Amino acid sequence: MTDAPILTGTSLTGGCQCGAVRFRVEGQPGRASICWCRMCQKAFAGPFGALVTVKVEGLTWTRGQRSTFQSSDAVKRGFCAACGTPLSFEWSADKIDLATFAFDDPSKVEPGVQLAVESRPAWTEHLADLPVRPPAGGPAVAVVSRQHPDHETP
Ligand SMILES: [Zn+2]
Ligand SMILES: [Zn+2]
């Protein structure tokens, strides 16, 4: 374990669903995007990958280590080997993209651009028009979550 960098202003934390891999980002994140390409759809198993670019020097893996899959000759994708959460898109020596929804507060990272819209499913253009199921009145069955909470833990 190396010394943590001194906090200067913005600090954002996040990690995988099980909490085995956690990270902290110092400094203002760069461009946030959603990418509809087939590789992001596969890697996230969702309609798009949501990613935000940060400087490698500002990123600390504070718990555990990600595993990686070399998804192309240019890019490694990081994920938690224990729970499978996608975590990173690694394409540069000094910059790295992190999965936006792995952050503890994803609302702080708003995408500013869409990429690879040629593989965006047509139905996503009408997503907001889909009927909404009302929230359940109360838990019918008590569920014990094993998801790591959206904050740092000892
Ligand atoms: Zn995990
Ligand atoms: Zn992509």
C-alpha cells in the first residue's frame, strides 16, 4: 500500500458491486460519454457503456486490483474478477476511462456526448415514453443485499 495522495478539491470514489475493488479519483474528471458500440454493449452487457476520462496520475485503486481483458490491440477493459462489474477502459498511458455507474454518485458525472450511434437500438429513442411500473408499496419479501454501499468502508 502506497501513501494516498493529498486531497485537493474534487475527489470521487467508486468501485465494483461486491466491494473487492475500489478506486478514488482526484481532480476534475474529463469528458464523459455514452458509447453504443458493440464492444461496449458486450463489455457492459447493456445498451451502452457509460465512461468518463480521468488522468491516470489522479487515480488510486484503493482496494483490490481489477482484472483486465484485452478487448482489442488498443484497449484493455478492467473488471472485478469476483463480481464481474465493468470498471475501466484503458487506452492511454496517461489517461483512463472509468465506468460512470461504478462511481458512488454517478449523478456527478453527466455524459456530454454519444459515440457510435450506428449501433444504438432504435427503441432507445423512445425510452422515456415506455410505461412506468409504479414503485412497490413495501417489501413483500425481505431481501438482504450483499452490494457494497455507495461510500468508503473500513
Ligand atoms: Zn467486485
Ligand atoms: Zn464503445
